[in-house]
Amino acid sequence: MSVLTIVEASKQFNVTRPRIYRAIQKGELTTSLNDEGVQVIQAQDMVRIFGNEKKKTVSSAVRNKSNDTDSKLVQLLEEQLRKAEEDKAFLKQQINDLRKYFDDYKLRIEHHPKTEHETAVTSHDHVSTDQTLQIEQPQKTTMPISANDQTAKPAKKSLFSRLVGEILR
């Protein structure tokens, strides 16, 4: 009569130890203690309960099908990665173009060559000199800058007003 420890039985019959312990709890297997105090199982009980089970094998058709599925998935992921890289390169180019346009536009706004004969322009220059219009709208007192008047300074404009002025030109 041959006895096996639970570890030996799980290795020989390719069964997990928790499964053997469940069989012991259900009463399908009986155990005893050997001289060293280790729990052992009768080998014939293991053959009776676990001996007829075959190892689960995966057929080659299933393996091939999973390989085909895996290869299709890999191809799909590679295509998505390629598209994402193309999008990334396109967006980087767009950002660089926008930075260039912004820098050029900023230079155009900041650089205003001064001419000798500048005149002050008000928003009312295009309005006719009808008395009713002059009464309804407040009058601005702006003096044109002449070539002889060196002390007069042009009014400072905010960045927003300069941008609006450039857009309206």
C-alpha cells in the first residue's frame, strides 16, 4: 500500500493542492499521519478520484485561431499607432506654423515706422458735420500733429486697440 503526501500527489496527478483539500473535506479522500506527522493520502484513492482525468489540451485549430486573432489585433494596433504618429506630426507642424504666424504678426504690430507728417485720426472723421450729429455725440478735442510742433506726443494705444486697428486696415 503506497502513500503520498499532498504535495507529491498534486505533482503526480497534476491536481492543485486546494482541490485535494476540498476532496478531503467532502470525504472523497481519507488521510492519515505518517511517522513524521505529515498528512498522507493513499495512492489508490488518488487514482480512483483523479486518475481518470485527462490533461486539458488545446487543439491545434483553437491555437491557430487564437494566433490569427492575435495577429489581426497586432496589425490593427500597429495601424492605429501609425495613424496616431501621423496625427502627432501634423499637429506639431500646425503648432510651429501658428507660432511663426504669431511671431510675424507680433512684429508687425510692434513695429510702426514714424512718418514726419502724421495726423490724428478720430472715429468721427467719416461723419458729416450736421449739427444734430454733433449735439448727440460727445466731441473729442484732438489736435492734429504738425511738423512744426515737436512737443506733441501721439496718444498711447493699448494692445487691443492696435490689434483692432490692424485688423480693420
